[in-house]
Amino acid sequence: MENLPQSEIRSRTDNVPPHTDTDISFFASKESKDGKPFTIGEFLQKISDPAPDVAEKIQRIRGMVRAGKKKQSKKIKDTLPGVTLSGTFFGNHSKDALEEHSGLVQIDIDGDDLPPDADLSAIRETLEADPHLPCVFLSPSGDGLKAACRVPACDTAEEHEAAWFACERYFKEAHGLKIDAATKDVSRICFFSHDPALFINWQAEELDVDAWKPLTTDEKEARRLYDLMEKSHFKGIGTPPPEAAPVLSNDRGDILGEEGNLVCLQGPVKSGKTALLSACVAALVGAPEDADTLSMVAPPHDGAILHFDCEQGERNHYRLMDTIIRKRCRLKTDPPNLHSFNLLDRELADRWPLVEHIAETVTRSSPLRCVFFDGGADFLASLNDEVSAFEMVDRQFKFARKYRCLVVIVLHENPGTENGKTRGHYGSQLHRKCQASLVVEKGADDISSVYGSPLRDGCWPKSEATHFLYDLDAGMHVECKDPTEERKARKDTAKAGELKELAARVLAHPMRYGELVTKIEQQGNLATRTAKERVKMMREGNIIEENEDGTLQIKS
């Protein structure tokens, strides 16, 4: 070890114990059958300072991996020299040819098994602090790590496999890492690599393989329940959970949805739900301050917005996206943070797995901010199957929690209902779980209104609803003034007209109050109380007047 470049290699000790001379076998390539005597010290020297031809191959491999050609790089990797870290082998490197075990289990942490946002440097730092690892270095591909774990020397390949399973459990529980199962094979080749920052700990301690042997089924279940208990237990008033960031609000300042939550956007068919959805998406995309987003407001963020259309065909889906991008946001090109997908023609069984795959793909480069399901019920074969309905709401809620995003679900109300009842067991369960329900109603004058019913953390009453209607010039729904007074005036006018027509039919000549009430009862098959109310309204509306003799007649 005297010729190791100590200025580059980081070691826990200046003294070199006998572990330096642990015997292993060298093979010129993966296909070589001619093993040569080698030591762990010699191998690590080659990792720190490989021969020029080996260094050149590793450089090519890493370049191909960075270019997305990892599979193609395997052909070059298979030509690299390597060693059997777990022992010496007579002739070839098959497990039957094991001569003496080295007391080491090869640990491979493949880059493909790490999360997309994994910090390789942080993982490496954690492994370098592990007391059981004599060495840690960069893999030939450059996107993973290799290490050795010290274990008691094994007499057979079967004992080595048992030691590997102990290592597998140890790395999963101690480091949260998956190790490559291929190194269960005691004869597995460890290819040369190149890492001037190679870490060495010659004082590594043996892992207690008995203590870390795989759990039985009963032990796994007990451990699982214990972990769930720990996660579910109240942590105390001194340890509040992280604040949930607001994702969507209205211009009144009411928080409509926060990260990790569900929001239901509901209303009857053709009530204006899609228009409101387009406004919500536009607000999250980053529409200009003076844009018409139907009172929807979103704070600045750097996340992605996903939109899944399960109800509309391609043409209507295109019109919706055109409204969001070109009309509401006034953009000429597609915003990079908006990703919309049409699932109408996708098989029911493929829809949710596709959502999960898209979310995993997008979050490799950006966190999720909000996900819209236009047709949340379209992930189910039946809204009235209680089990599947509850499972879907639970799945959507866990999705929001997993990605710390807001999930907005568009859902129809039952036809003919006036109490805002959404469809099936799915709608009922969604109402119980959601942070807010945004209710869209449409009047006979084609003016839609939206309000919150209810909001978990506030109140957006119907009396203060946002109103909108379709504007031909704008080519989209725009916010409008409160139509309540106009609607009342129209209603009053219509009612007055009905009363005038009724008076003309029954009051052909002056008559006493009682006679008029009887006439109205007979004319409309009404109760006496209702007939009296009609006479009262005629008087208040100046439709009839009282003569000096007490009779009533139509006012001239």
C-alpha cells in the first residue's frame, strides 16, 4: 500500500492492518476463466489509479451513461478487468470454484435503483460513516456506488448468500437503500472503476449477520405495525407538522386548497365547471395580473401543473387548452409547467397507472404543484360500488400527500337534485375527504355562480359568490356583476304580470273581498290561504283598489 496516492484516498486510519492483504482473485474480463492471486489492497490501488487503457474505457462508459446510452455501455463494461471481492477462486469464477471466502460481501448500489432526486454525494457521505464498510467508491457507470461490507468469513456459497440477505436488510433499514441482488452470488465479478476520491476504512467491523438476518413473516408484520404505530402517534404540542402551503385561493382571500389536499369542483351538467377549471389552471400557470381568472388566485411557485381530461374528445380538449393558454394567459407558446393529457380513449384499467407513471416522470425534473382530474369519476367502473369508490378516493388523497400537491377533482351532481348531492358513493366519500367543495350553479339567464360549500378553513357564502357568463367577443367565460337584483326585478315583473292576468279573469266587476277570494280559489284550485295571499299581493302591487262601498275592482 506504500504506493497508494494517500493525498487523494481518504482513510480512517494511518495504520494499515492485515486487512490490506485480504486475498481475492483477479480476472482480466467478465468472460475470463483464468483467475490470478490478488489482494484487496492491490484492487483499491487500481481503483484510485487505474491503467491508462482501463481509465479510457471507464471514461467512455460514463460518457455513454450521461448521453442516455447505459444499456449500450454494458458491452464495454464487460471487457473491464475485475475481481471476486468475496474470495479466491480456483480457475474460473463460479460459486463451485470458491477456495477461501474473504469475509467481504460486494455491495452494488445501482443508479437505476435510486430515486430521481437522489443526492449521490449525500448517500456516499452516509456510507463512508458506516462502521462495516472497508471501502466506498464510484461505480464504472458513474451513476452508482460500490462498496464492500465486512462479514464473518463463510465456508460455503450458501453461507455467503445468507450473509448477503443480512446485508440487504441492514442497508434497507440503516440507509434506506436497495442493493443489487446479483451480489448474492459469491463469485460475482466486481469490475475495476476509477475514483481518486476512494474511501478506505481498514478498521471496518464485521456486521452481525445473525442480528440482521431476514425477518420471518410474523416478524415483518409486527415490525410493519410497529412502524405504522410510530408514524401515526401524536408527536406532542412542541412538534407541529410542517405548514401546508396554499395553492389556490379566491380574490377575497379565502384559501380554497393547500398542498396535500383534495378539492371537489362540482355542479350540474353544463353549469360552467369547465370554465371555472380553465380559470384555476390559468391562475396556476401564471396568468397576467389583469387576466380574467374568474376570481381564482395562485401564489408564485416553481412546480408543474398536470391536467387529465377524461370526458372530452380531442377537439373539445384542444379548445379548453386554447382558452387557458391563448385567451386567459395570453401566451403564444405552450407554458413549460403545464402538462395536459386526454384519457378519454384510454382503457379504464390503464388510466390510474398512467397517471402514476406521468407523475413519476414529471417529478424527475420538477415538483408537482396541482393536478386536475376533469372527470374524477371516470377512473371507476361504478360510482356506487362502495369498496372501489372508497379505494379510489383514498388513492387520490394519498397521491396528493405523496407529491405534496393539490388535487382538484371535477364531479357532476346528480341530475334533478337541488341539494348539491354529487354522484354515488364516490361523490359522498370525496365530500368527506376534500378540503373544499367549489359549487357551480347556472341560472336561467345563463349566468353561472361559484362559491365554497363548505370550506374547511373559511367561508365563501353563496351571497358573495363570483359570477360569470360566456362572452362572444372574448370567446370564453368572463366575470360579471352580481345578477341577484336583476334576477329579482325580472321575477317581480313576471309575477306582477301573472297577477294582472288573474285579476282580469276573476274581477270582471266590483266585488266584496270574500267573493274575490272564492273566485281565485275556484280559478286556480287553490287553498283559501293562498288565494288570500294573491289578493294581498294585488293590493300591494297596485293592481286592484278598494271602492268607497268596500268592494274591490281593477285599478283604472
